[in-house]
Amino acid sequence: MIKTTITDIQSLGIRVPREISGRKSGAGPAEGKTFLFEGIPCNVPIAGDYVKKSPYHLEIAEDHLTLYKDDRAVMPFKAVITPRFYSEFTEERVSYQKIALLHGKDCLGSTVLQHCSHWNTPSQCGFCSIGLSLQNKQTIIKKSPEQLAEVAEFAVRHDGINHIVLTTGSCDPPGPEILYLAECCKTIKQKTDVPVHVQFAPPDNLNLLDELKAAGVDTVGIHIESFHRPTLERIAPAKAKIGLRYYELAWEKAVNLFGPNQVSSFVIVGLGESPESVVWGSEILADLGVYPFIVPYRPSRGVRLQEIDPPRPDLMRDLYQATADIMRKKSISSKKCLAGCVRCGACSALHLFEGPAESLVCHRTRDAVELADALAIRHDVFVKEQGVFKTTEQDEFDMNSIHLIVKQDNEVVATVRVYPTENGHWIGSRLAVKESCRNIKAGRLLVREAVKRVKKEGATKFTARIQEENVSFFKRLGWRPVGPLIDYCGLPHQLMEADLDAVPPEF
């Protein structure tokens, strides 16, 4: 009931009495007001023209609020209480509210640099209103680290704030703003120990992310917005120019530094993309250890895309469910996130669709420890157990491979690698399963994931040399033999090819 209602109202909005107002602009798609439904924060659009047609409306009676759908009461709920820090000022008489805002029910958010190099240029993001809040004098252009620390210390003490989000407009090229985010976080951490999340575009020098880690940043958001290339080029030309491959490098670097579930990316729905691209991209993210923060688009007055209505609730429910299913298979969960939009959850209903991770999860290696575990299994199988190689089975292909692993109860129990050659041809090899885990179908999971992975990478052909005793196993998974048996490392092997056309559609 509650996830259906929240999904509905985040797309359709709520008609509210005139005396109720919300946030009108800011970095990203920002219009809305936060309410609490059974204690769950939900940021809902209330001002767009499309909201006038919503079947949901709010009624105020004495000291409580009731949500109605048409003429039927749906549930009581509460507005988030205005925090005390909104009425405070710095010594220079700068309002705390112009330095930071309450997000959700317990998150402090601030755009530390309220200027983007792309604002009022052809490369401006069409959904973003970062310059409007400055134009309307709702904020100041630059928040100093000392101002942010002052507000954070007060808000943590008096308003129950327990995590912080720092975002910023982008420089062109991105980079200098990341050093400023690091400085802001370091100063905040000197005043309070709550987790801090920062958001930025991938810089030319990815080593700048080390500065964030050193400053005490706990989680990061690197937002691509859309995996549908034509849509991204239209709505966010500067992000499209960065390219998906470089975003992947940035996500990989961030996950290595901050860990799985501590890196996120916004994926905005309703800007012209295909639903398949949302699910496809969400699996890319989850496989890397990145949380796919799916949100319905909501327009703000004054932005380039202000005439686009949010996506249908039924579409959002389908996308939430498909993405939640993916996350269960990749051990990705909002509950593990320390800070930021994912932990807050007010702008997306995705967290309501999540469930516990499956007993066996399969994904690519996400850090040096997981890769070392995978290589150790390969050594045990191919060197110690089978004697296929005398000293090591590692070779020059490892550097260019995607290494997939299966984990059971957070322990790596199986691995395989896939790598490209030329003309869309990918090769799979080094499939290895711990001897004690060969009855849990880890090998089957790895092979199916490998086929799906190479198809995502654009493979038109996928082959592998299979030991003769395993040929029947691969046949059952849809692979076909190619040519006669051949000798490889002293053992008979069969070249086999996967049926890439049999990979099921994304959505």
C-alpha cells in the first residue's frame, strides 16, 4: 500500500492548500515538499501545472494532515517540522537557511558552489535549476567551509541531523570543485562526526577522488542521469561529452576507495529515454557496486525542460521492481549506505521495493581484495588440483579482462574472466569453483552472467575453450561446439560458442 501510494504521488504530485509551500529550485530536479508517511520521508511535487490534475490532495484538520485520493481518505501523514537552524544567522548575518537546507527528515544538504560553468550555455542540463535559487536570493553563491561547519554543528545538535549531502555546480573541465568539496568536508568533520556524502562530475584527473577520501568523505554520488545516449545528449550535453566509459572508470575508482553501496548515481526517468535503458544502466551500476538511484523527473518552473510531465506511476513501479530484483542479485542495498540521497530516500521509492540479497550473488570484482580471492581460487583449481599449469595460470589477458565472481555469505567461491579480442569477439576462460562449493550451481550462475555481461559490452561473438568433461554442462546452457577437439595445455578441449541471441531482454 505505502510503496504504491508513494510511487503515485511522486509522479502525480499532491494538491495542497495555499498556505503550504515547498522548495522551488536548486541543483538538479528540485521542486517539492517532504512529508512523512508512517515515518518514511517522501519528497512530493506540489507546484507544477500537472499537479492540478492529480487525484491526490491534502486536507488539514486541526493538528493533523490527511491524504485523499479523489474523495477517499488514504492515510494520515505529517509534514516535516521546520528545523531550528532555519531561524539562525552567522555573525555576518547570513541566514543558516541560505547556507544549507533540511533534506528528507534528518539530512543536511548544501550546494557549496551555487554556480555551474554550463549555466546559461548550450551545455546546461535541461532539468537543473541551480541558477534560479541564486537569482531568487534564496541562497548565496559560495558557502565557506567554516559556514558549513557552523550550520552542521548546530543542526546535528538541535535538529537531529545525522548525515550531510554536499553538492556543487560543475567547473569546465570538472576538477577544482572537488578540491573545494574536500576542504568543506574536512572542516565539517572537525566540528561533527556525522557521515558526509559529496556529489560531482567525473574529473579529468580521477586521483582527485583520493583527496575526498583523505578529507573524510564517506560516500559519493557521480550522476550520469541517463543511459540513453540520444536523451543524455539532449538533456545534459556536458555529461554526454564525458562518455559512459569514463563514467565507468570513475565509478570503479570510487568503489575501490569508498566501497560497494557507498557510491551512487542518479538515473532520471521520464526525459525521453527507453525503459530498457534504465534497467540496462541500473545493472551496469549495480554490477560495479554502485547504487542506481532511480528518480522520476519533476520539472521546476524556469528550467529548459519545464513542460515535460513526470513519468507514469505504473512505469515507475515496473522500473523500481526490475531494478530492485537486479540489486538483490548484486548485493546492493540502501540500508548499507552511510550518507546521502540513497540513505535519505525521500526522492525515490526504490528503497521500498528492495529485499534481502540472494544467497548467491554474482558480480564483477570490485576491489583488489575480491580480485585476489578470485585469483587464489584459480590457482587452487588449475595449478594445485588439476596441474594444468606448473606455477601460475595468470597471463597477459588478465589486465584486459572483466573478472566475475560468485559470493556465498560474502565469501568468494567461484570466478571466471571475459575479455575482448577484435571485431566484437569476446573470450571466456579460467572458470573455477571452489571444490567445496561445486554443488551450489555457482558455475551455472557464472556462465549465464558472463554471457549477459559480454552482450552488454557489445559482443557479437562469445567463445571459450572447454575441457572435454565439461562440454555437456555448457551444452545444457545453450552453447554449441565449434570444430573438433583440440589439445590445450596437454588436455583435450572443445571450442564452444554461446548463443547471444538467447539472452533475455532487459525489460
